Amino acid sequence: MTYDANQAPHDYAKEFAGWIGRSISVEDEITLPAVRRMAAMLDLEPEEFAHGSVVPPHWYSMFFTANARRSQIGHDGHPKKGDFLPPIPLPRRMFVGRKVTFPGVLRVGDQAEKRSEIVGIEQKQGRSGTLVFVKVMHTISVAGRPVIIEQQEVVYREAPSAESRAASTEPLLAPPDATWQAQWEMDPVLVFRYSALTWNGHRIHYDADYARNQEGYPGCVMNGALTVHLVVEEALKRAQGKRLRGLTARLVRPLFVGGRLYAAGRDVSNGTMEAWAADEGQALAASCVLQFEEQS
């Protein structure tokens, strides 16, 4: 499917408006093995975590996975559309951003529940054709009390044509005035371990032939949620122990396995820190804003 500028695009937002309000609930246990594996992936000491330990706020993403049976997996490695997320017939689907608040904390051993509800569907036209944004509100609760509230945005889009790739704009550059910076090698093992922890089977992260031939990428794609995770991880190291109360994150362009991720940001000012990820050429890949509780 390609976008014809002379033809009115199909209104998917109208067609699937009835999916707004659909919800699903998933229960999970915040297990010690999973937390220690995340620590090991990040080159932290796994044994520092024990039953009752507070889990770093942004680590919630490795829990509450969609445990689709093998027969329910689509050709792209994602669970087939039409169960919870609407079956919008565009071939590419990916996470593009989130807004999160942390009214509480998760601890190792907690029995928690995540309720997810589709709260919006919006369609736009871009250089590559039709884009359909689905907004999902997730509420994670422990003993009936919300501890994490996240609004996540997923985009459905057409496969890129040769024309759309040729018409792509110059990348946005990362801000030049960072006060801190860190580097991560986006090696296949890092991406594999994160995908395993989050039970993410999307083939663009490990199947280079599929990524190139089916979705038009030059190679395996860095997991966008992992890009955000690493930026937040580095930002929290520079937050001087301040408690994170909220964050927003937006993916700008993909990064690719085999390259380097440059995480950078500005020191906390008035309770806020700006942070971002860039590639080797300093093209902006993701931007984040972290909000901290002011210390009296």
C-alpha cells in the first residue's frame, strides 16, 4: 500500500473509532529473577536486589508482557492485531512515545495488575503516507493503589516506498549544550537480552533480512523502548538521588544494531531534566523530559 497524493486516504480513525474504550487487565508478579536479569543487562550488580527492594521506576516495562500463544503471532513477530489493539491494515507498527507518572513504587515480590484502555485513535498524513496513532492508557496498581500511570502511543504506518525514502528530510540534530554524556554500544546481545526480558518478538530487532526486505530498514533496529530506557538510566545517575515523579519520551528516528547510542542531557533545573539520544552523527533519535520531586 502506498500513498497517492491525488487520492483521499482511507479514514482508519473513523473506521476503528469503536475500539476506543476497549480495555484489558493483566496480573504479574514483580519477580526477583527478572529484576536481577535487568540489572545484569545494565552491568549493575544483580545481588544488590532482594525481596522487598524498590525497583527503579522505569523498569516496569519488562513486566505485564503480552503472552500470546505461538499460533497467535503475526508474520512480524508481534501478537496478531485484533485482540486488544485494533487490526488497522498498515504493515508497520511501533512504539513512538509515552508520558508516565509515578505516584508510588514497585517492590520485588509485589503482586501487581496493569489495566490498559484504548483512549484515542488519530490519523495523519506524512511524507511516507498514512500514519495512524493509537493512544493507550496503562494503570499499574498494587493492592488496588495506582503506582504507575502511563499514556503510551503506538503508530501504524505504511512500508516506505523508494519515493518516500528519497524525500526524507534532513535529521534533527541533538542539542549542542549537554552538561553530561554517556555512550552505549548497541550490540546484538544487548538488544537480544532486552527483547527477551520484555518478551518482544518483533523481527526487526533480530532478523536483518526481514528488517531490510520487508520493512525497508538498512539492518536490525534498536528497540525504541530500550533507547528510552538507557537515556533514563543515564539521566537518573546524574539526578543526585532525587525521586522521579514523571517523564515524557518521544522517539524521533530509529537507531540500528551495531552502532553507538549517545545519551546526553542537561542537569536538573527547577525539578526538570532534559535528556536525549543521538547516533554517531549526532542525529536526534529520542528526547525525554524527566520531572523530579523538589527536595525541601
